[in-house]
Amino acid sequence: MSEIPAVSREWHLVRRPQGWPVAEDFALREAPVSAEPAPGRILVRNLHMSVDPYMRGRMNDAKSYIPPFQLDRPMDGGAVGEVVASAAEGFAVGDHVLHGLGWREYAEVDAERATKVDGSLAPLSAYLGVLGMPGMTAYAGLFEVASFTEGDAVFVSGAAGAVGSLVGQFAKIKGASRVIGSAGSAEKVTLLTEKYGFDAAFNYKDGPVADQLVEAAPEGIDVYFDNVGGEHLEAAISSLKVHGRATLCGAIAQYNDTEPAPGPRNLVQVIGKRLRLQGVLVGDHAALQPQFVQDVAGWLRSGELRYDETVFEGIENASDAFLGMMRGENTGKMIVSFTG
């Protein structure tokens, strides 16, 4: 095990983005590291950290379901690392843990906010993706919020991302009659059908989403899993069957808008079709965690479930990874690793 350094690098938000974030909104700074954590706490050397779309909202000074990042303070987010010092019962040096203090090389973590993970069951980075928050979001959003049932036709936007790629596969494993995905490149469209098993997929840049969705699902859809918002949501409302359900997970298409985005122009259809549109926050579904782990671990072992990661190496590249994720440059989960 490497010696604990006197200082650690960490990313700070130094100004609030106006529209699309840029590199100048962030700064990589040094902070002291204490080799002796306070009672009930552990010192973790982070090995992998997550960048996620929800973080863009935290860069605004606005009240939401999660507090905004503070200027000139370290940002945070999911991370997995190795315990290098412990003052907490139940945690030993060498344990691997999942926690919420990413965006830094070393983190002193309240042990009650850390969860041990087993690197022999899956790569440690998987606990930030398929076995972590994105996987749980996909699982809860499809099975509990959208009330998926065998035989449903499912449409997923942002389908090559960390959440969307899992939603489509979960639906196929559980007997969907048809799974359709949208993505932003020809390469991702091919990935959806050839690797993840989607029945159809299209590039939303190739033409109106509504037209391409009708072509891919001429008989309509029962479930829509929305990671994008905007034009995709409007198209899905038109294609949803009577008593269709939509899980509203994200709206990445409008996260960087400086003016309020117009709502779908066809909301009146929600009445006649008796549609259900419901948001999902993964924290509301903690009771599903044991079943989620059991199911997903089993699907990984059997080979039914596949996943991808896009990895940036080095903490110095974390802001670039975030900006790339916002531009849709990732396939599957975007991870920043600093294991060297």
C-alpha cells in the first residue's frame, strides 16, 4: 500500500456555468490530508469516481432535491476506493468501499455513509454503474415507476448511456415484446441492436424523433423511459398506447438551456389516453436494493446482461470527462479512474 501523502488534489467549482459548462468553471486544487481520521471516520484513497448528468443541475444556485455545489469547495459524487486508515468499527485498512465523496484523490468519509463492496464479485468500477446508482435507477424506474409487465413495448431515450442501456436490457430479460432505443450516433445505434439486444434503434439526429419512433414501433409503445426530455418526450406521448406509462428520469437535452424549454405540445393526449407520467429519484426506492443486487448480479453471471464503460484516466481529466459526458461522448457509464 502506498504511503499516505500530505496533500491531495480535488476539483472545485469556481464559477456557476451560464449555459454549457466550460473548463474555466472548474479548478483542480490541493488540500491537506490527515493520516488519522476522526473517530467514526475512514480515510479512503479513491480509485474510481463517477460523473453523472445530475451534477449539471448542482452547478446552478437553485433549490432542488439535492443541494447545489458550493463555489470554491470540493465537488462530490459517487466514488469507490480503498480504506487506507480507519477510526471506525467494522472497516479495516484494505477494505474497498463505495461512498459519496468523489472528485478528489483522498476522502475522509463518515463510516455510516460508506458501503463495503467486493471486488471479487465484479470490477470495482461496476459499483458506480451497473451495480450502482445508474443500475438501481434503471431497475426502479422500469419495474416500480413504469410498472413494466411482460409483453410491454418499451422505448428508451439516451439508450446508449449508463441508465438507458440497462433499461432496455432489463426489459428484454423480463419479456418485453419490443424494445426501441434512440442514441446520437450511428455507432451507438449499432451497439444497441447488436450488443444490447434492442429490437430497433435510431439516431435522433437523422430526422424528427416522432417519425422515426413511429417507424420503429408502428403499433405504439406501452412504456417510455425518458432520459432526454424535449422532442423525445413529445414523440413518446404521441406513440404511447392507452394507459401507457412514462418514467421521467432526466432531461439532458435542456440542462444547459438559458431559457425555459417549451413543454410538449401534445399534453392533451395524456387525458384521452389516460397516460401516467411519473418522475423517478433513485433515493425513493431503497427497499428494492436487495432484489436489485440479486437480479442484476445473476444476469451478469449468466451473460444475459452486458455493460460498457468509458474511462478517463487521471483525476486531472475529471472535468474533461464530465464535459464529454454532457456532450454524449460516452458509451455506457462514464468513469474517471486514478489507479496509477
